[in-house]
Amino acid sequence: MALMAQREFNVDKNASFSEWYNTVIYAADLVDVRYNVQGFVVHKPWSTRVLRKLYSLFEAELEKDGHEPVSFPVVIPKENIDKEAGHLEGFAPELFWVTKGGNNELARPLALRPTSETAFYQMYSLWVQGIGDLPLKYYQSCSVYRYEHETLPFLRGREFMFIETHTAFAERAEAAAQVAKDMVIARRVLEGGLGLALMQFVRPHWDTFPGAENTYANDVVMPDGKVNQIASTHMLGQHFSKPFDVSFEDASGEKKYTFNTCFGPGIWRVMAALIAVHGDNKGLIFTPVVAPVQVVIVPIFKAETRDAVLAYAVKARLALEKKGYRVALDDSDKSPGFKYNEWELKGVPMRLEIGGREAEAGNVTLVRRDTHEKTVVPLAVLPRAVARAGKALAKELAKRSKAELKARITKCKSIDAIGKALDGKGGFCRVNICSTGSEGTACGKLIQERTAGKVRGMLYGADEKASGKCVACGKPANEVVYVARQY
Amino acid sequence: MALMAQREFNVDKNASFSEWYNTVIYAADLVDVRYNVQGFVVHKPWSTRVLRKLYSLFEAELEKDGHEPVSFPVVIPKENIDKEAGHLEGFAPELFWVTKGGNNELARPLALRPTSETAFYQMYSLWVQGIGDLPLKYYQSCSVYRYEHETLPFLRGREFMFIETHTAFAERAEAAAQVAKDMVIARRVLEGGLGLALMQFVRPHWDTFPGAENTYANDVVMPDGKVNQIASTHMLGQHFSKPFDVSFEDASGEKKYTFNTCFGPGIWRVMAALIAVHGDNKGLIFTPVVAPVQVVIVPIFKAETRDAVLAYAVKARLALEKKGYRVALDDSDKSPGFKYNEWELKGVPMRLEIGGREAEAGNVTLVRRDTHEKTVVPLAVLPRAVARAGKALAKELAKRSKAELKARITKCKSIDAIGKALDGKGGFCRVNICSTGSEGTACGKLIQERTAGKVRGMLYGADEKASGKCVACGKPANEVVYVARQY
């Protein structure tokens, strides 16, 4: 039981989300922030296991969509990064540089990858020789490195885990279709699998990924009302294929550059959302799909019932393991109440309480982590009852998240109203604006200066109709956008 | 079918192993070495998938043995590495240094981890507060970084994949037992699962891991007669627990330092062994347990039988997928013969040939990659036939590897005989030596100077009895050791 919690946990999530978050990640033994390099954290087994599940959920969906895994070097030469001007400008201040090997100065500095467009497209230039080599759809599961100044585990780190896909297509329409598929994948995994209610946006022109034509993003609202971008996908057009010469000859012998997209599910940030959105005052709540332990069995016995209860508890464990469940039987010497607290803190979605009475009657008591609802279940139907309870829990968490999101959307008709709403319950302010194109840049800036909120963009796929005037410049509004403060 | 081979492959493995190896890794589309940083390679999907399987084979065994996964930072501050003198001396010339973030010089340089003892033990010092916190058994699956001068994919890289376990125990005997278990795990995965015949050694005192008391290693002989160390485990004693203060108070209140071990399955080097040992003049041969595709189906048809054959091929695919097999149906426009070559090159262990005759009779023709043996199998029993053929193939590869190893062991009575044997068939020279303790250091050196072979150590667990004189100094021999040239 090296997994066990390290600390008392007694913080009110609603009263002080920030303190709650910073306490729970340590109390539930997810990370240790005492590693002696700022912004680089140690992931303990419990979070390592959850993060692996998050990776595999996205990987499975990406593979179904025809992406294949690759593994690229962690270092990218400066000359590669210099090739795309916007990308360089966006990332230059954030790069870590490797400059020495042994006692030698390296001939040229190598960046630790902040993301890998400039590594991938150089190779795509070699791999794309003709239209028969297209499309290319590769992904990499890896950590990336950014020289950030403020860091917070799972939200902003100098080292953090993500997935990056990089694709190349012959036609713009195919690239656009890929971006749309990425948004479907994001919704399927994040909302469907993990119960995180999303806002999907087309980011404004002035807030795209460095080097992208358009950025599409998935935002989750955190309990303090700030939003967490957890996965974004980008239409890169030919911004990278031209400087890197990712090209082919078409049937008529004309040289064509590929259209590229990249999709970045932020595994770390998904973890942050899971912790923050689903957790409560007792700790974390994981849905069964990602929980390292789905069911914990807590035996309750006196000296004289010990053997019978433990034997029965093992029977229950085997019945569940046979059906593929991840089960822990906590037979340590701690009291049942202590165990309840510890495993609740760690977010295990279901608990079985097994005492002498249960053992004799051939029952178990099944307790849900989200509602604390107790059901007495005959051992014979336990796997089915666990399946049902797990589904119900996932559904309940998704419902709560949806309700929470809905309650955090405020229609605002002025910049003052935005500021007030963001100071209050936070979340998203729905406003009318002149444009999310470059001509709206000044309006976006003004809103940000006056409210500390950023224009997150237009709702993706919703085609909302604007009316009235732009909240910022007062000219006729053409677009409906959402403003929020962000992590 | 982006997986397909890139190049003609026509090199005789026996005539020129080095050329064969350097050609096959590219022809079978495992890596691309054209990335513009020396020693950093791009792993294509085919190798990425195999490497993932190799990771998961070891991870499963480690978890069964009670190890838990963690994820540590890629950077280690210089002050940590400086703490253990032998470790520092061993690794200092090989370190990459991160010295800049953005435009700032970092206050102190950060090494890219060459291995993570000095990261882990610092945290273990915080995590071990009492004997109740022991044992600690963690592992990390990651890439590590070494500033090597000669590089070769999967054998020696500036970035390569491995697993590192780090354990802490209260008692020396427990640490020793862990080392013994590591050797069992290595044999189980490498010899049992992957069919790689091993020599397990206790390394001589002058050739231990930097910071270790004793090193135990698993060597595989490569087709050119040089050996490849693919997994080693180390008794660290208290070399790290003392400088890092990994300690606890025992029952009597006395301060005790932990005993530590670390085990490093070299995932990259296992890959090199799989390629080199099992491959033949047609390309790679993967055992079913690691093959990304276990069965490829090649349909053979004329225009008029096309639909029937393809429908039947899909039926065969589904029958196998239902049983959990990884199957590819190659319905591309290439000729069957071309497809056979391509998939053989990539090492797919079994092929199904399905033509009009097979479709009509309800049969398939099953072809093994290792022996090219063909069997006609009724579709109804296909999964069973595939299971049987896969097992037979794995057994055959293991048998070949064992025979190859056995043929490469030569008893030698003099240094000249060692040199001659190593110049000839290579492999291992079994010799008598005065000692593998520090007093034998000069003899080890002499052997190496005269033969370019290194003393790999005493056979682990064999307790072989020495006789006669030390081949180097002529004093009475006390130990039997094996000498080999190494990668």
C-alpha cells in the first residue's frame, strides 16, 4: 500500500479552490513538487497510472482514425525552429537550450522540443515524394518543454505530457476534414469517456497557435471560473510545408505543397480538469475508465470473523478481476473508516464493504464514491452491479459537469458586464463582437485589458447569429464570442 | 499501407552482418537516421509499435514483482550528479547540459538524465521516513541521453529507450534477493518470451556500473560474434543512500541507511538483438508476442474472382481478430509476390495466402516466416492453427538462438587462443583467471589490450570450478570467466 495518502485532507473546494487543488494533488499522492528544479515535478504511481490511461484513450481513438505512432528526438536544432517565422516568435522565449555535451560546446544549440512541428516537417519533406505517400498521419506521445515562469502541476509546467499529431494532405479540404475529426475525437474522449463538459471554439484570428491559420480548441471551466484549454487542433495551411518543402508533383507535373494539421491533446491538462471538475471535499473522483483501481474492497472484521471475512473478500476480488476489473483488497491494519477516507481521497469510484454479516449472507455492500449511495448486492451478481454503478457514476459526473458549465455562461452586453461576471462566477461571457478576424484584434485587446478575460472564440459548429453592436467598438456586431479568464 | 518498405533489400547477413543490419533497419522502415542531429533517430511506426510491446512485456513482469510506475523529470541538476563520486566519474563525459532558458543563462546547468539514480534517491530521501515506507520499488519507462561519439540505431545512441527500476530496502539480503529476481525477470522476458539465448554474468569488479558494488548482466551474442549487453541489474549497497541520506530509524532508534538496487532493461538493445539474432536474408522475424502484425493476409485473385476472394479474406481476418490477433489484410494493388517480400522483410511471423481455390474449399494456406513451411488449414480451425504455428515459430527461433550461442563458446587456455577465437567466430571464450576481484584488474586489462575482448564475468548462478592457471598472470586460477568483444 505504498499508494496511500500522505497527508490530512481537509479543505473546502468551494471556499478555496486554489488551496484545495494544491492540497489534493499532494494528499492523494499524485505528484511531489519538491524535486529540486522548478516546474519539473515527480509523478507518483497513482498519477502515472491515470496519465497512462489518458494517453491510451486518445491513442486508441487516433489509431481508429488512421494515425500511426512514431517517436521523434527530444532535441530540435535551432535552424529548424527558425524556419517558420510565427512559430519562432511564439516559442523562442520559452525554449530550453542544450548547449554542451560532456565538456564540449555543441556546434549549434539544440532546443528541447516545445512541440515538434519543426522536427516532423523536416522529415515529412523526405517522406513525401509523391501523392502516393499522402496522407501522412502520425502521432507522438511524449513530454514537451517550455521555460515557463509560473508553474502549477498539470496546468503549466516546464515539462508536461501531451500528444501531438502531425498530418500532411494533398488537398486543403482533406486537412479541414481532419481538423473536424480531431474535434470529434476530443469530444468523444473528453465528454463521452471522461464526463468533462466542453466548450468547443474556433479561436479568434489574433489567438491562433504560432504558425497556424486557424486554431480550434476545447475549453473546460474550472471550479474557480477560469478556463483550461485541454486540447486544440490547428489548420496549418501551407505555413510549414513551404519553408520545409513538404511537396510533391501532381499528375500534370506541377509542384504542390501539402496542407498540414496538428492536434494536441494536453494529457496533463486533461488530468487537471479531471481533478478539479470531478473532485469534492473528500478528494478526487475518477471515472472507472481511468481509475487505477476501480473497486476497493474494505473488509470489516473482529478477531473471530477475520478469516471468514478475508476469504470472502478474496472471493469478491476474484469475481471482479475475472471480468477484467482493477481491484484492490485493502487488508492493512488500519481501521475501516481510515481506509474509506484514504481511498475516497484517491478517487476510487466504487467501494465494497464486507463484514461478517455480508460474508454469511453471501452479499456485499457497494458504495459509490460520487453519491455515497449504498446498495447491498448478492455476490453472484456483483460484476453486473459494479458495471451498472460505474456507468451511473460516470453519468452523474458528466451531468454535474454539464450543469456547472451551463451555470457559468452569462450573456453580457457591455465590457463592464463582462468584468463583473468574470469577477463574480467566472466562466464564459457570451458577447457580440465586430469580428474575430484581424480587424477585431483591437477589440479583443481592449476586452482583455479591461476585464482580464480573453476572447475564446466562436462556438465551433454552432453558427450563432450576432445581433446589436460590438461590446468593444460599438460597430455592428457580426459574431458571437465567449470571453473567459484562462489558466 | 504507409508501413511499407522503402528500399530493395538484398544483403547477405552471413557475409556482411554490419551492412545487413544497417540496411534492414532502414528497408524494414524501423528508423530514419536522416534527422539532422547526430545519434538522435526518428522511430517509424513499425519500430515504435515493437518498442511499445517490449516496454509492456517488462512492465508487466515488474508490476507482478511489486514495482510501481513513476515518471521523473528529464533534467537532473549538476549538484545531484556530483554526489556519488563513482557515478559522476562514469557519467560526466557523457552528459548533455541544458544551460539556457529563453534568453537567460540558467543559474545552474541541468543534465539530461543519463540514468536517474541521482534524481530518484534525492526523492527517496524524502519518501523514506520510517521502516514502514520500505521497501520502495519504482520503475520508469523513458528515454535517456548520453553524449556518445559512435552511434548505431538500437545499439548506441545519444537518445535511447530503456526502463530503470530503483529500489530501497531495509536489509542487504532483501536487496540481494531483488537483484536475483531481476535476473529471473530478464531471463523470463528475453529467453522465454523473445527467444533470445542469454549468457547471464556477474561482472568483474573492475567493470561494474558507476556507483555499484556488483553488476549482473545479460549478454546476447550478435551474428558478427560481438556481444550486446541488453539488461543489467546492480547491487548499489549504500553507495547512494549515504550521500542522499535515504535512511530511517530502526526499532532501537539507530539511524540506518537503505540498501538499493537498480535494474535497466535496455529496450533499445533488446530491439537490436531481436533484429540481429532472429533476422535472415529476407529481413526481420518477429515472434508473435511483439509483432505489430502477427498475421498478414494476402489475397490472390483475377478480376472475376476478386469479390469472392476479398470477402473470404475478410472472413479470415475477422475470425482471427475475434481471438485477439493483430491482423493486416493487404488488399493493395501490388502483386502477391511483391507483398510476400515486403511483409517478410518487416518480420510478420505468419502469412495467409487466400486464392479462389482456398475460398471455394473453405481453406487458407498458412505460411510460417521462419521455415516458409506451408499448411492448408480449414477456416474453421484457423485461430487454433495460427496459435500453434506462432508457438512453433517462437520455439524454432529460440532453438536457433540457443544453438548459435552454444556454437560461439570456445574454451581457451591462453591469451593468444582468445585473440584467435575472437578474430574467428567471436562469441565467448571460456577461460580460467586468477580473480574477478580488484586484484584481477591488471589481468582483465591485459586480456583486453591483447585481444580487444573484455572479461564479461563469471556465469551467474553456475558456480563453475576453475582449474589450472590464470590465462593472464599464470598464477593459480580461482574463477572461470568469459571473454568477448562487445558493442
